[in-house]
Amino acid sequence: MSSRAPRCHHPEAIANILVRILEKTPTGGATIEDLEDAYEEIKGTYPSRKTIFRAIERLELLFDPLAAGETPEEGEEHDTDPKTLINDDLPEPLAGIKRVKRNRKTYYLFHGDIAAPSFNINESICIALSLYPQYRGMLKDAYHKILRKLLAETLAGVSMYNLLINEIENHVYVAEPAPADPDRFSHLVSEVFTALRQKKRIKIKYLRTYDGVETERVIEPHGLLCRFNNFYLTGYCLSSKANRIFHLVHIRALEILESSEYKMASGYSLKRAYSKAWATWTSDEGTRLESVKLRVSRGTAERFREIMFHESQQIKELGNGDLEVSYRLTSPNEMIPWIASWGAEIRILEPEWLAVEIVSYLDSTRALYASKRRE
């Protein structure tokens, strides 16, 4: 375990403690251990319990300057101060930190009215005027009152947001392919965007999947392309002297070449460059579009009525529940694995060469399994 933290003010740690309370409020509140973890995330050291209690006290004072008069929890020590005397006629604070005991354990929750900000015109004028230093002295009380209200209602909204997120996570689950190492994946995305903003070349180590060889390339990045839940780096490869696509999960290392720079064509658009491709194949010319027509059987047809698999998709009812589905694409041979995955539910009407390619693809697959049975 890390060493104990020294006693002093730590605004970032206190802010993270407040965030942890907001996160935990929808599910019953934050324990003292939760708050210790929140402190450690920022400071890198675990605090004493008294440090956490002082942090809670400061948060209470933020929302209610008179909160120092409340009865402390066991172990909490409040400084003695004559201003802690409470006038019972004063209104309750708009928001604050509340303690709830359950099974001899204390939980810390955020409480406040869940409502949209409700400023009137006079309050708005006061906010505008109070932004100017020459008016702050005159409007000090109103300024602080409005700030407290804004802060309270904003944090109440954050609390509702966390409640909503908790409900979504309980009742919605999205299962899809994802990178095995998401930290490395997100780092690559961040580096690509840094290179794009600065117009710097990047050097990558890339696993060539057809032979398992790791290659090194220098790329002038154009952007990130997402197809069927996969991300690809697109750009000009100096080794190939052509535009290339690189699957992000096969990039083993990426380095921004700080001393380099490059220029992109004026008005370049990733959407314009790839919107006519089925997946990721395109050419520098990117000219010829080809028509693809499929006959989709009755049971599967409903999927195509409800889902646009490509922005060029057009459907035509055939009267018996079947559909004719058409696309206008460059490089439609990219569709082969996808079409084959539907089995007998889809039949290619045109072009003829694509139907021939599908037969060859399926024959190769069948031959592979036939050879396995003979082994």
C-alpha cells in the first residue's frame, strides 16, 4: 500500500471525491473506502481517514457555509468556530453531501433538487454585471448566491446523468468485436489524430496478415475509417507510393515523425473518398461504379427493409415477400464474404462475374473442409 498523504489542501483530490460521491449516489452512496480510492487516483497516495473527513467538511461548506455546525461522524473532527451556530429559520441549502447509515456503515450521497436551471431576468442581469470587476463589490452577495444555485443545479444534473448511465448499463448490453488491448487501441487513435492535426508523417510497424511478416512503413495519414466495427488507418504509404489501408489492430507500434510534414489535397474528404466502396477498397482513380443486384428471400427480406447496409442501397418489392436489393459500388468483390455468409437466403442477379466469384469462393471453402475430413 502507498504511503500516507501529508495534511494539506488538495483541490483536485477533493473534486474527485465529489465526483465519486455523484457516481455512487444512484446506487446507494459512496463508502469511506470509495472516497479513499478517489483521493489516491489523484494524489497517488492513500490518505488518512481524517483527511477524508476534512475533505467532506470542505465540500459541505461549499454548498452550505453553516454545515460546520452539524454533528460529526465518529472520527471526524471539526474546527471550533463561533460561526457554526445555526439559525433554524434559515432555508435549507439547495444541495449538499448527505450521510446515510446502513448496517453500521456510513454512506455519503449527493442531494439536491433535480431540475433545470430556473434563472429569472434579474438574476441573469446580475450574472452579466458581476462578470465585470468594477461591479463585483456592489453585487457580491447576489453573485455568490447565483453561482451556488448554478453549481447546485448543475451537479444535480450530473447526479441524474449517473443514475441514467447506471440504468443503461443494467438493461442494455452491446456485444460486438472489440480490440483485445483497448488501451493500446485508444492510444493509437490519439496518436493518429495528433499527427493529422499537426500534419506530421507517422512510422508504423505493421503485421502483414497474409504471411505474418512485420513490416515498417512511413505514412502520411488521411484519417480513420470504420467499417463493420473495425477501424482502419488510411493514408499515403511512402514505401508503396500509393494510398493504403491499415487495420488498426495490426499496427504493432506507431511513432510520430516530429521533423516531418506533409500536405493534403485541398478539400480532401474521407467520406467522398470511400463512400462508394463496400468496405475499404478504393483506387486513386476511384471512378467506375458497378451495379450489384441481389434477390433476398422472404424471411431475410425484413432485415433489408429495416437496415441500410450501404448508403446506395435500394429495395424493390417482388410481390411474394422477396426483395430485389441493389447497390452502386466500386470494387464489389469486397462483398463476397458478406454475401456468402447469408447462404441460400441471397442470390446474385448481377453482375455475372460476381456470381462466378461466389461459386469459386464457396468451392474453395468446401474443398478445405473436405480435405480436413480425409486427414
